[in-house]
Amino acid sequence: MKRLTTLGAMMIASTLVSAPSHGQTSTSAKKTTTKRTARKAPLKKKESAETIMLREMREKLDAQQAQIDAMKAQLSARDQQVQTAQQSVNDAQTQAASATAAAQQALTAAQAATIKADTLATSVDQVKATDQGLQETVIANQARIEDEVQSPTAIHYKGVTITPVAFFAFEGVWRQRSVNSDINTPFNSIPFPSANEGHTSELNFSGRQSRIGALVEGNAGKYKLSGYFEADFLGTGTSSNNNQSDSYVLRQRQFWGKAERGGFGVTGGQMWSLVTEDGLSTNNRTEKLPNTIDSQYMVGFSWTRQPGLRLQQRWGTPKTGMFTAAMAVEQAQITNFTAAGTIPTGFYFGGIGQNGGLYNAAGNIGAGNTAGTGAITTYANNVAPDVIVKGALDFTHAHFELGGLGRFLRDDYFPITAYTGTAAAPTYTYSMTMATHTASAGGIFGSARVTLNKYVDVAVQAMGGQGVGRYGSSQLADATLRPDMTLEPIRNYHGMFSLETHPTAKLDVFAYYGGEYAQRTVYTTPQGALIGYGPRNLNNSGCYALPTNTGNGSGTAGSLSAVSCAAPTRYIQEGMLGFTYRLASSPKFGRLQYSATYSYLQRNLWSGTATTAGLTTTGPRALDNMFHMGMRYYIP
């Protein structure tokens, strides 16, 4: 394009140079023609070489100009085509952009439609799932309501829930040496060979341990309220017997109410003593009892069931360590008072029951099973309740307890003013003025229970102190008498070891060993006589003798009394092996289980005077072997 422009400029310059000559020539010729109209036209002047060259150059320039113009036209047309093509390209790009935008919009719309479709599908699925869940919930609720109506786990009355408690039992016991007892064993009455019952066995069946009861619970806002009672038929009325109807009376085992707020609780009524080992905190209904059929449980087991008031405060949880402090005041009683020798008689600490006062006033059974004039039981004139404190520490797989017991043993007496006579035959002169004395007693107790794994639980418990014999299963003596007729608590110890295993979900196998000890507590009177618990001059010469003929003509002369075997019990021990097999267990239909135990019992007396070799130092002992068996059905 630059070269064409230069060539054009040169041609224009040449034209400008030659332009005046061409004009001048034309003018002269015109003038000549005008002036010489009549003359003959002169001959054409011959062109000079310069003119020819200029003319040819002009012609070339004109041709070149024409070419230039043609080229310009072509360029203009081409530019027009380029512009048209560019416009087409722009239009195409615009259309493409519009198409892309439209496609994007279409894609966005499609995606939105897909999302809407997915959302709709999800919503439909959710609706279907909700509908299915609602249907399942409705069906489940209908089934639950029907199950609650047909098989309620509790009874709802106003604002409380009542849960029945019961089992139905068939049980039996075989003893090598008879103690004339139902399935419960009076451990401190194991007969010696000189008693005729020490030579005969017994087999007794019973359904009396069958139990009925209920747990009542209510939520009163800040307070959780509960009450519990249970009863069996191990009570004995004045006319109860095994002759035909087996009409034994209903017996109150537990009957208490409780109020809780947070970790603080108050319980009042008849319940297991706070001395009894618990399974969690010091909570009622978590007591850890031996798995025995014998309703006297096990030698060495610490327990009573009696009226009382219990306060407890709990801190923490078993996961991190839960501690509970508890205190209770409970019904007091002096049991198995024992004072051997020629003792003074001007004292008393209790009396026989009175029907008008609703205590048992039935007559006792005398020697040879004949009716006596004494009472079946006496009731202590208590000056204060037994006071018990206990701390319990719980972890996930362990429970520990430590506690103390305070007791107050009171008697009234006419003081002795003169001791006369001899050691063999002392006599006493009494004042006319009565006096009162209260002896302090009590002790400490504790237990530890550990779950080693899901198959094995190991536990040990013990109690020791003065005047605590009534808290052991063997019911050894609490107190004896001093020469001045005040009560002296007897030092007692008892304990029990437990090994409980669970080989399968249906089978428990267990072993226990327990022992109870009462210390010899002897005093010498001013006359030289020995009195108290286990004087060394007591006659044990007949403990191992053969029984004498004590028949009464009616066939009812069986007796546990040994002849010339006067010393009291020093130590009782029992070893037990047993199992429980749950044949069926269902939260809807209840549990059916079978149990059996074997026990070996040994009762040792304090030594006294004896003619049998070896008895002076070790004291006589009585042995018994027992088998218990049972079948129970527990309601769900």
C-alpha cells in the first residue's frame, strides 16, 4: 500500500509540471484559428521526443492510475468483504455467545430441574420413610399399648406405680441330726450325742418361704417417694402345726417407706438392718444375701430385720467413685442371755410378752417337749435404740463398707447387801431399794465385694465387738451377769467368706464359709463361786454319752437337750457348696429355677469338767450334715 501511494504522488507531480505547456499550446492554436479563418489549415507539427516521452509517461501514469484505482476498488471491496466477514464473525460470536448463554441458562434450568426433581424425590422418599416410620411407630405403639394392657410391668394407681413382687417355692431339707425345724436351721441347737435327736435324721418339705410383696413408687416433684413390703409364711401361730392343714401364719419381712431428694434419703419402717451388707450405696433392696435356701442364711452372716429410721447422703457416681454416709436408729433387743453357775436372782432386764400389748405371750416348750410356764420369748426393757453408722464406697466392679454399732444394755436389780454361804452353795441378801444400770456395748463391722470378671464375685464380711451376738445368724449370747447383778456384754466375733461364680448365663455355683465366736466371760463371787458365760467348772461329762431312755408313752419324747453337757457355745462354723440353675428366664413370663446346697456344721462348746479324754482343753463338739433343695417360680 505504501508503494502505490508513492507512485501516485509521482504521477501527480508530473502532471503538474506538464500542465502549463499543454494549456498554452491549446490557446495559441485557438488564436491562430480565429485569426486565420480563411486560410488553409497548416500541416500538423511534428511532436518532439520530449513530448512523446511525456505523453507516453502520462499514458503510463494514467494506466497506472487506472490500475491503482482498480486496486483501490478491489481493496475497498475486499475491505468491505473483510468488514462483512468480521461483522458475520461478530454476529456469529454474538449468536454463539447468545447460544452459550442460552445453553448455560438451559443447563442451569436443567440442573435446577434436576435438583428440584432430586429434592422432590428425596421429599417423596422422606415422606415414604416418614409414613413407614409413622406406620411402624403406630404399630409399635399399638403393640406396646396392647402389651401394657395385656402384660403390664406395673400397676398404675393415680400418681403412683405399683410393681408386684412374688415367688412361689417348694423347698425341703434333710439333716443327718434332727433339730426339729423347718428349712431354717437353729445353728446354736445342733444336738450332741447324748441327746436322742442327735441319733436320728429328719426330712422336711415346705412352701412357707413363698413370698408376696409390692414396690410402690411416686414422683412428687422435688421428692421421689417409694414404699415396699414383702411377707412370707414362716411365722408360727400358737396352734400352727404340720398335722393336716399346715396353717402357718403370714409373717412381715419388710414394710417401709422412703423419701429421696438428690443424694439424700430418709427411710422408715421394718427393713434389713444397716449392719447388713448392701450391693449399692446403703440403698434398701440392694442387700447382698447368701444364695441359700436356708432362711436362717449362713453362719457368720451379719443381719437383722427390724424397725428403724435410716438417713443417708450420697456423693458421686460408681464410675468415678461414689461415697455414701448413713446413720440409723433401730429396735434394740437382748438375746440369749446366758449366765451359768449359782447366780443371784434379784435382777431383770425384760419380761414375757402380753397379748394386750400385741407381743407374743404363748407358753414355752419345756423339757421333753412338754408345755412350760415360761414364755416363748422375752422382750427387753430398752433404754435406747441401737445406733448404727456406716460408710459405703462404690466403684463399677467393687463395693466396700465400714461401720460402727452402739448398744445400751440396761437391767434393774436389787443390790446385794450380803454374800453368804459357800462357793458350792452361795446365798445372797438383797436391798429393798431397786437400782438401775446400763452397760455400753457395740462394735465395728465391714465388708468388701469385688467382681473379678463376669464369671467370679468374691466377698468377705466381718463384725466384732461386745454384745453384738444378736447380729449374727447363730444368735449367740449378747450378755451375761456380773456378781453385782449388772449386765456384762460378751465379746463376739463373726464373719463370712463368699465365692460366687457364674459359669453360664443360666448357672450359678457358689461356696461360703462362716464362723461365729463368743468369748468366755467369767467372774468369781465373794463366796468363791464362778458365774458368767462358760465357767470352767461346768460339767461336760455327758456330752458324748449315749442318750438315756426318756420315752413318754406318746412317741413325742424327742429332745435336743444333752445330758450333763452344760458349757455354752464357743464357736460355730459352717461350710456350704451349692448351685442355682435357671431353667427358664423371661422378662414377660418370669423365672423358674432349681437350687441345691450342702452344708457341714460344727458347734464347739467351751471346755469344762469332763471324764472323756481330750474334752477338758478343747471342749466338746457336735456335727451335722444338711442338704437343702428348692424350686422357685418368680413372677416377672
